[in-house]
Amino acid sequence: MLNTIPTARHVLTQLGDKDLLRDRSYIASAWAGTSTSTAVLDPATGEEIAQVVDCDDALLGQAIDAAEQAFARWRELMARERGQLLLKWAGLIREHAHDLAVILTAEQGKPVSESAAEILYGVGFIEWFAAEGERAYGETIPAHKPSSRLFVSMQPVGISAAVTPWNFPSAMIARKAAAALAAGCPVIVKPAVETPLSALALAELAHRAGFPAGVFQVVTGDAVLLTEGLLSDERVRAFSFTGSTEVGRILLGKAAQTVKKVSMELGGHAPFIVFDDADLGEAVEGCITAKFTTSGQDCLAANRIYVQAGIHDAFVAHLLARIGNLRIGPGFQPGVDIGPMTRVAVVEKCRLHIADAIGKGARVLAGGVPDPKSGNFVPPTLLVDVTPDMLIAFEETFGPIAPVLRFESEDEVRAAANASEMGLAAYVYTRDLKRAMRLSDALEYGMVGVNTASFTGGPIPFGGWKQSGLGREGSRHGLQEFMELKYVCFGGLAA
């Protein structure tokens, strides 16, 4: 099968604009690197598709120096001027969307149609913040002292760092960087080692858009070295991270050493709740979207599918039929729904969760334990008779495995859904408006989709409760993550 499909390396040679394929860090409007490099692999085949030159402590220091020098000028620009540069960047991304999608699929593995959608999704954040930067409103406070006037303004926090994940290597940069830039902050992006090419392509387009030197930079290489370097430097005042809760805890502790302003989008363990009165077709389609987009490698992915007893069997039958129609293969194969896992570790976790569930009594209706000969591919899997003691019921899987748990009552499922240290997203399917309102209020999650599996975008405050993170991305709240309040009191105003 793989021999009939163009390899990622071959497809990259066919880019319309080959200058988008960069292999060095982007620092102070120049391409820089050391004598060492890191291989970028095609997840579908394991083939090397690029060598990206590493950045060391010295180059990282140069990037922070450049950002420090750029900050004074960037913050003084009118918000509309910053917005115009962001819109120019967004326009260039739209213009080169096909090439960017090809680069993304080559290094991340997801179907190229999903990569194309991600590029445009990211553009939406840039366009949103280009306008939102003009609405960083302050306030006037009624005076509490005679002859005084009290004012509060929003000001940029300073140099900002964004450490981004491999599952959405383009959109997460756009969402974080656009907010920081619109707020008046220079931003240094550290992409995942698996997916640096998408970040560097965005840097190339930022360069063409005319961003001043030091305003937008990308550093590539060792994750620990560069992240710790950004966290330890007192000049970096804001730190934004998307990744696992385990890593987030460590980084939060390090950020505390210099008391940085921190925003984190961490792990998810989303409950997908279907009541007896739900529209069966809508619920199944929503489940397919929530579970299998990005091949399940999504913090919003439905990880626990709770189905009420009265509709359970019919739901499972329809879901099984839909899963049977999903096509698995390399991201460049036409019509593919499930691409390879980006990391071998994800395959191993899927294997562990399926085997554990089977060993504790779950039944496999589709898919199953990945064949060791299948490389990074995990078949879309449906498990039933899942119980709360199984690993998949209390750990995030991050793969294309759909575990179904039967429930009887609203109180029961509410308690089960909330019995998690995670609180990012939840899904509820019901036609009962009162139930939908009760449950969406009672669920301990930062985001709840009612009768929909699609709810993210520029205007919404993306983020979670509990150990799923801190702060918000997108919306006016996302802009505030890169700003500080300043209060000024004018006294002695009496005539």
C-alpha cells in the first residue's frame, strides 16, 4: 500500500514555494544554527525528511537580546499598526495554505485535508487578534479620595515565550503568537522537536510580512535546554505552554523561580455523554468527530464515551458501522481518515490501554491491539463493556480508541464525568433543555459542547479547569494573558 503513495520526502520536493522549507532557527530576522542538527521523520514510514539545525544557549541568548531590543519599539506602535502586520502575515499564510498543509502532514502525519483545515483555523486566530488588539480596554474608577481621578490601563507584559505541541504544530503557534503580538509583546516560539518545519515556515512568512527584527522568532532543538533557558531568563515575562499535565507541573515550578505570567493548556480526559433522548445520528457523528479527528491525538478528544442504557445498544451499532468506514493510511493517501501516530510512545500507550481493557473484561468490536509490524499506525478501535477500573477510563489515551461505558442516571454520569483530575472539555447530547443546562453547569470543565463536537475558534476562551491548565487562549481573555494591569491615581486636582 505504502509504495503506491508519494512519500513525504517526495511531496516536499514538489512544494510550490520551496523557500518555505527552512532548517535553521529564525533569530533577529536571520536564519541561525549550530553545528548539530536533529532529524525530522515522516511518521508514516519512519523516513528522514529533514535535518533541522539545533539552537544552543548562546543563540537563545541572542534571541532574547533581540526581543528585548524590539520590545520598546513594538509596544509603542499603535495597536492598529500591529494589527495590520498581523493581517499581512495572515494573508500570506492563506496564500501559501497548500504548501503549509503539505509540510504539516509530512512531519506530523495527519491527513492532508485536516492539515489544510488546521492552517485556516490558525489564520482565524491571527485575524481575530489583529482586531482584538485595538480593544484592550482599561477603566475609570470612581474616586475614593477627594480631588482624585483613578485610571486602569492594560499594558504589554514583555518578552513572551510559547512552547508548542506536535499535534497542532501550526494552529497552536498562531493562537499563542498572535495574542502576544497583538498585545505588544515580542514572542519566541519553541516548537516540538517532531514538528519544527511548520514553525519555521510560519517564520519565513512572518519575515515576508515585515515584522521588525526580534518581534517574532523561532528556536529549534533540544526541548529541555531551550525551555529551561526561556524559563530561567528574567527578561522573559510571560510563558505559554501546551502539552501534558506531567510536563506542565514541572514547567510551572520552574516558571515560579522568576514569577512569570503563565498560561498552560494541559491534558484532557473528555467525557462524551449521550442520553436516551439524544438524536442518535447527531450523537454518533459528533462522537466520530470528537474521537477521531487528528487520529485521536487531540486534547479535546472524547476519551470516555458514556451512553445511557436505553440507547446504548443502538448507539454502539451505529458507531461500529461508522468506524468500519474509516480509512487508515498515510496522510497523503486520498480519502484517509486516520493517519499514523506522530510518536511511537502514543502507539505504545494505545497498545497498553487496549490490552488492559481486554484483560479486565472489555470486548473489542472493531480494531484491536496494534500489530507490531504496523509501525505508527493504530486501527480505529471500539471497546464496549468498559468499566471505571480500566486504564482507559481514567488516563488520557491520545489515540483512535473509543471506549464506551453504560450508565443509568444523570446523577451517576455527572459524578463519573467529574471524577478526574482533568477538566478541559466535555460533550453532552440530549434534547432536554433543562437537563442540558443543569449538566453543563455541573460539569467541572472549562468548555462544554451541547449537541455539538465543534466549538473552538478565535472568539472563545479556550482552556480548562483543575489540572488541565491555567489561563485562556483565544477571545479577549487570551489577549489579557500577555498584558498587565496598571493603576494610576491622579491626586491634588482641586482648584
